[in-house]
Amino acid sequence: MEVHPPLPTRREVVDTAHGAGGLVAAVLPYHYPRPLLRAHGFHPVELWGPPGVPRDEGGRHFQAYTCDIVVRATSFLLRGGLEGVDAIVIPHTCDALQGMGSVLGDFISPTPPVLTLYLPRGRRRADRDFLTAELRRLGAALSAISGQTPDEAAWAGAFAAEDAADRALTDLYRRRHHLAITDREFYTVIRSREFLPSEVFVASTDSLPDGDPPEGVGLMLSGIVAEPFDLFDHLAAMGARVVADDLAGGTRRIYPPEEADDPFERLAARMLSGPPDPTRGDPIAARAAYLQGQMETAGARGLVVYDPKFCEPELFDVPLLRRHLGEAGFPLLHLEVELNGGLTQQTLTRLEAFVETLA
């Protein structure tokens, strides 16, 4: 199956944005305000490692036990991987990413300015107020770079475009059991939300063919990012199929629409409205109940938590999730991987043994 029109690469998207007179922001994972960037004239292109980039350049600046995403993304940026971007935006998703913001902003000082966004660890009114203030600060920094202060029309256009893309993402997940595509093809389109313009992403979801998906033992996939994509080929060969996910690059960023007169308050409410998430400090019991409900609805037989090594927010939750879900009849397999371009035989053996226990 091929997506029509064919998906461009990240580099092609960057070049197209610049050719149209726009600005580009390289954004680290994973909660950040797309409408805010768009209203200020920026197109976001996300960095999730990327896989296969050597750790050496980034490894000079971080401890050996630092998350692979942070180290490889730093290497990628310092090697000129996104040469010509106009800003680097680093949300405080975790301590490792906060450290990356400090290292790049305070010590290395790359040519594009480094902008940070501190995210609250709760969903109270105080957390929303804090995030609103942070978004105003980020907006002022973006205006200083672009020279644009969004008016009402710019905000309306930004929200309309990004809301349409969020609806398309939500609908794509709703349709997944009625699409004649493989898991690899499905997540290729899901992950394209990380860099495609919203209008192009919506068109790509409309092109997917209806029909019966491949059969297999149903799994739910949780964690940060499903890399490398060979993972989906291996699962298919093992007779398994991903029927639901709780991925940072997937359903964790499905934000229900929010309304407010003030665009910054609207953005804050939107960003705090997603499902339970370990990077937000949500109670484990709430997350376990959410995951159990999703697995029951989708027909998943077990949960695979798939993380880059040393991902502390995920690691904190795993023991209690295993206990909660195990008591409900849903076994859990936790895999830690390096984003080095391939899966080890040990990882594949553990995954295959897990699938066999569910068959």
C-alpha cells in the first residue's frame, strides 16, 4: 500500500516551508502547542532521536545513562541534521529533556535559538494557570524571532487547521479496525503528523483504503516511540497485531477540542486534556484503569511497554502497572531498546515468547 499523494521527507517539508517564506522549528517530544507555533509563522518538525544517529557527539555532553532520544537528537542537531531551522523548542517532558534544554541553551548555544517550555505535573487549575503563563512566555519568544504578533484571524486559522488534523488523527484511530493496511503502514501515517503540514496530513489519512486488516493476536503497545519500524514487521511475522496504543507518538497526543476566548488559555486547556500519561505525573491507578479499558475495547490480549533505555517516567510506572493489569488478566512485557537502527535477537526472542503465551 502506498499513501497518495506520497509522503514527503522531513527535509523536503523544511525546504518547502522555507520556500514559502515560513519559519521552521525543530521540536523535541512531545506535548507542545502546534497552534501557537503556526499562529507565529512557524512550522514544527519533531525530533525523536532519530534512530541510527551515532551517540558520540551528543554523548560528550550527557551522562552515559541519559535517554537515547536526548543524546541522539543532540548529536543530530550538532551534526547539522536540520540545518537552517529557525528555532529549537524543547518541552520539559522529563528531566533528561530539561537537561538538554540547559546544555544547548546555556553551554553549547547553537545558531538557532533554543526555546524551552516547562510543563506542569498535574491538571489542577493552578497547573492550567502555570501552563498559560508558560505559553505566553513562549509566544513572546517566537514573536521576537518571527516579528509576528498573531491577530484574531491568525489565531482562528491556526486553531482551525490544527483542530482539523487532530480530528483526522482521532478518526484514523477509530477506523483502524476497518483499514486494509498493515501496522507498519498505519503507523507510518500516524507518525507523519510529527512533520507534515496539517492540511497534508489530513489528505494522507483520507487516502487509506477500507477493508479487512491483517489478522493476528491482539496487542496494545505503550511507551514513548515505536522505533525502529521493523518492530511491526517482526510482530506480523510472529502472528501478532497492534490493535491499540498508548504511545507518546500516538494516542497520548489526541487532544479533545477546547474553547476559550483567550488563545493561551485555550491552548493550556487543550494540552492538559489528553489521556493519563506518566510524563504528567498522573496516578498509576488511573493509568492502569485507562489501559485496561482500552485493551478490553480493542480486544488486546496483553500489553507491550516499549521504551528507549533509561526512560525514567516510564520505568517508575512499570512495576505497579504489571501488578494492576496482571490482576485484571492482562500480562505485561516491558522492553528497553536502543535507537540504533535494529532490534537485538534477545529483544525479538522475548517478544516472540510473549506473543506465544497469548495465542
